[in-house]
Amino acid sequence: MNKILILAEAKENTFKSNAFEAVTAGKHIAEALGTGFDVIAITDASDEQLKSLGKYGAAKVYHLNLSELNSKGPAGIKYSHSAIASAAANFANTKGYDIIIISGTSFGKEIAPMISVKTDSAIITDCTGYNAADGKISLKRPSFAGKCNTKVNYLSGKAVITLRPNVFKAEAAEAACEVEEITPDSVNISASDFKTCVTDVVVSSGKLDVAEADIIVSGGRGLRNPESFKLVEDLAEVLGAATGASRAVVDAGWRPHGEQVGQTGKTVSPSLYVACGISGAIQHLAGMSSSKFIVAINKDKDAPIFQVADYGIVGDVFEILPAMTEEIKKLKV
Amino acid sequence: MKIEVCVSLVPDSTTKVKVGASGKSIDEAGVTYIINPYDEFAVEEAVQLKEKNGGEVTAISVGTDRSKEAIKKAYQMGADKGILVKSDSADIDSFTVAKNLAAVIKEINPDIIFFGKQSIDYDGSIVTGMTAEILGLPYVNVVTKLELNGNEATAEREIEGGKEVVKTSLPAVFGAQKGLNNPRYPNLKSIMASKSKPIEEKPFANERKTEVAEMSLPESKGQGKIFTDGVSNVPELVRLLREEAKVI
């Protein structure tokens, strides 16, 4: 009972931390439920890459070659979310898994609802914790962009679970990893499964995305004009950080919406979040207060951002930002 | 062209969340409800499509009587018809919403269906995909650009650090992300007209697969180290980040 399947996502044929986090979380959940787990990977990753999942305790990896899968669909596609979801769901249905664990990346979020319907499972997304009891697990997930947490139970026997990236830690647990190849035919894939096809992936010009960054430097109204964001970008550069923005400056057209952090932007939990000239409106706090360390720089000592900050300086952002950039440069020499 | 847009009503993003007496949902006292902000991009896209190609926009919501406010907002922005699948309780899980939406959409048999990419209350980001899958339709979520050419659709979808170009064919379901368009501000005339416009009600079927067992507020952090001497504190701050927090 309670067989667990982990879908390991590879980006450009390489497994990233989110895949290892999913394997570790799946391993722990399997242990807590007294069951085993398997991994499925739909990718053109090398055998060596596939076996790297064994370093996190994956003893069995089922591998479906992405190029082979794509050969069942239209020519010239990169991948198809719908076909990948069909393949994973059909595989899970055939083998009888009860819990399917997927990392909640943009890819995972897209395929998880399809897989839940195809496997007749409940779905609980963006999980940050779990509790195992009586052969079932309940999941903890933030709601209202982190203003509160909910503990959610699934009522049917089966569940699809997505994990918030960067929350569960990947832990080394060496296992002898066996890779078993599966074919598109064995999971009943046909041309009709290719309902959506990705024909191109465009990477923003070398910019680190706030959703993936370990450090974020964010700016708000306190920077007074779009040009001053140079100060934020300079600090971000020396820290190897992504630049973020408050809703006010995105709405004002100073920054692209992809940088917006908050309830109507991105919810982030980096190791370090530096808020510059951001007062800390409740909808902004909701999106970043789960960051491990928060630094606030604001001229108003009563700004709400200081209530969630681990460190802060009350003062002029135009003086402090360049000084921080210089001070950190010194460390790097 | 038959165009559907699915909308929901959510607490305003300035809401300070408190846990209600049941311990399983928020305290609704003093909460202002608005149309889910991402749904505005969905309504705008639907109305623009109607203005370009002709047709009819139907706004659908699943929820209590209160959810009519979301449909009225869609009316103000240019939707023609509204349907509320009316539940007595606000405690509805995503699967139930998707099932009820799918039942209504199946009857109408539209050419295209829009959602907001997620609602800002439970942030599940799953109703769009489940509804599409129940209907057997293709779907693309987090869409920032959409081009239609006959039945062929090309969508741009935001991903980490870039975008995907996704091709599909209608009928299809799309989840709108900020940036897809600029939602219009309703004028006074449309606001007045929306008040008396009828909303059709349909019966609700509960098909839940999940339940909230408990809701709690995040643990608050202790007071941080806040310095008040401006730029002269920078070396100390950087030292703490390096030696105490060990994050740089």
C-alpha cells in the first residue's frame, strides 16, 4: 500500500536541486509511511545523470527518453506538458502508485493538475511540510501568500503533491541506483496526447529570476525613480543576487512585472532578502517573510518592514546601498 | 465566438488574515472582498477577443451568493452573461470548483476559456488545469501573451528566468498572468448597468477530495537587530551577514 512515485524534473538534461529535494522528501515520506518509493524521469539526461539521483537514496529510476516520447508528436517540438503528464499518469496508473510527488516549479505546477485528474487523485500544491499518521499524510502549505498556514488532508486514497522549491533539503543517502528504461508505447502515448507543444524556450538575457535566486535585492518607492534602481542592481551584482521589486514600482512601470515580489507577484523564500526603500505593505510582506534572513533599509524607523527584518538600518538608501556594495566588494577580493 | 471566463471572489490583498472560530478558515469579519486580481486579466482578454471577433462572453463563478460580486465586476468590464454555481458554504475545495465549472462549460461548449493563473487566497494554481483536464481540453497557464490564428493558438508562458512558446488549438483553456493586457477601469455607466443585470444560478454538487484540517498563523520572528545610525552602520551589518547569518 501507499506506493510513492517521485517525478524528477531535469532542466536541459541535468537534475537540479529541486529534483534532489523531491527525492529526499519522498524518501522521508516513504519511511514515515513504512513503504517504498520509485522515481520516474522523462528526459534526455545521460545515464550518469540519472544515476546521480541514487546519491539521494533513489534505488529505482524509471526512465522515459524525452526524444523518444517527442517522436510520437508533431515534428520540431521541445517538449509537451500534456504528453509528459499523460506518460507519468499512465505509468502511475499501471503500477498502482498512491502518492505522486512533484517539485512545484513552473513545469511541475503545469503538469500536476493534469496528472491528478488522470490518476483520479486529490491534489495538494506548494507544500512546505508534512505529517504522517495512520498510513496517511497531511500536508502543510502556506495560504494567502504566506499570511497563514493550512494543514490539508486528502480524502481519497490517492494524492498528487507538489513541493515548494527551496524548502525541503536534499540529503545525501547513497543507494545503488538501478535505471529501467520505459517506452512511450508501454505508457500508451499517442499523437492525441500532444495537446500543447512547447516550440521554443526564450531565456531572459542572463537575468537571475527571483523565484530561483538564493539572494534577492529588492527596491521600492523609496528609490524615488527608475534610474536609482542602478544602486539595487549594483548590490545584487556583487552578491550574485536577483533584483526584485515592490508592487508600487512595478505598477508605476519602473520595473518589469517578473520582478514583483508579493501576494500578486512572486512568493519567494531565499536565504537572504534585502529590502531597499520598501515600507513593507502587507501584500509585500506576504510574499517574502518566509525568507531565511531579511535585511531592511529604510529611512522611516516605523516602516512595517522592520518588524519582519532580522537586520536593518534606518537611514538613507542612497548612501547605504553604495556603501554596502563597496563593503561587500572588499570581502570578495 | 463563444468565450468563457471563470472568476472568483477573494479577500483583498491588504487583508490582515486572522483565523476564524472554526480554526479551519479565516475570520471573515471586516474583510473586503474583490475579484481575484489575476481574473481581471482573464476578463480583459475575453472582452478584447469579443471586441475583435464578435461573440459573447460568459462569466462563471462557483461559490456562495457573495461571489456574484466577481461576476458583476466582469459585467462592468464587458461580459455579457453571468452564471453562479451556487454553494451554501464557502468551504469548497479546488476539485469541487473544477468539477462544477467543467459541468457548466460542457453545456455551453465554448471556443475558448480564460482563468486567472491562480487565486490569491489559497494560491493552489490548480483549478485551471483540473477544469481543462476534466473537459479533455488543452490548457496553458501563466500566459503573458496570446495570439490566435483561426483555431491555432500561440501562447507565451512565464517560467523561471524566461518564457516558453506554447502552441495549441482551440477549444482551449488559458490562465492569465499579469502582463497579458491592461485591465480596463469600468466607467460609471457600466457600473450602474451591472447592478441590475441578471445572474443565472445553477445547482452545486460537492465532490471534495481534500479538506482543511487546521489553519494557523506563521510564527512571528523575534525582534531583529535594527541600527539607527545610517551609513556608518554598514560595516557592522555586512560583518553580521557574513559571520552571524553566514549568508554572504
